[in-house]
Amino acid sequence: MKSKFWITLVIPAILTAFTAAALAATPTSYVKDILNEVMGIQNNPGLSQQARKEAIRNIIRKNFDFDRMSKDSLGNAYNSLNASQRKEFQDIFSALFTDSYTRLVLNFLKQETVQYHKEQVQGNQASVDTTLIRTNEKIPVDYLMARKSAGWVLYDVIVDGVSILDNYKRQFARVMSTNSFDYLMDRLRTQYRSIQ
């Protein structure tokens, strides 16, 4: 009986403490935690390349706001889609982004030093400016995020002045300016099949 009482009293308190800690995390500490986790995976000699890849994919899936990113990447065209089209687009977009960003992380984030610079918070939006120090190279990387009920979540990464999300916007807008959304989806489905 005592153990039941203990569980019902203590577990909610522990969960509340963890939730409060996640919500209280600053944008910089949020980004640091992600990068430290990635570096730990990259430098773990006990992991195969496939295990490393899957672990990094999971971090990306957990920390990016694919709902917002899929809407932003299509701009006004998103509003004309029905619920089924939106779901399929978001599913394919998130899979392609995850695959592409996983390859970027695997290739560029191993034992580099990360310098943390300015943090800016405006309401529920934040950015953290960093520099990735590699041999004979310094790459500015800025992380853009929004605050959700469970804490911060990323929606863009700007590498050396180039926004990953803006890249998608430009590509999608270029395709749809001369063709249709259906044509864009056919191309994305083909890309999606190639990574399965």
C-alpha cells in the first residue's frame, strides 16, 4: 500500500520537474544539448555507421517542427491544399529533410569545436548564433526556433548565410511557377522512393 502511495505521489512530481526543466531551458542550452548528443553519437566507437545514422535521424525527427516547415516551404500554395494533400506533403517533406540533414550532420559534425555567440529571444521565437570551427575553416551556423508547450523546437538552420528552409522555398516556388503542385509532388515522391 505504501509503495502505491509513493508511486502516485513521487512520479508526477518527477515528471513535473523534468517538464519544468525542459521549459526553462534557454535556447542556447537547448542547442548545446542537441549538438552534444550528436557529437556523442558521432564519436561513439561502438556504433556502426547505420546505427549512427538512425540515432541522428531520431534527434532530427524529435527536434524539428515539420508542421511549420512544410507550411513555410510552400508559402501561399499551402493554403489551397486539402487535408490529404497537406498530410502527404508533410510526410514526404519531413522524410526528405531528415535524410538530407542527417547526411549533412554525418559529414560535417564530428569532432569540431562549436563556439556559441549571441542568443536572441523575441516572444516565442529565438535564434542562437554559433560558429563551427574546423581545420582552416570557420562556418557560421545559426539556429532558429520557436517555443512550444513542451519546450523549444527548431524550424530552420542557416549555414554560412544560407537558410535550409529558404532553399526549399525557392526550389518549390521555381517548380510550381512553371508547373503544378501535382508535378512537384510527383518529383518529391520519386526522391522519397529513392531513399526507402
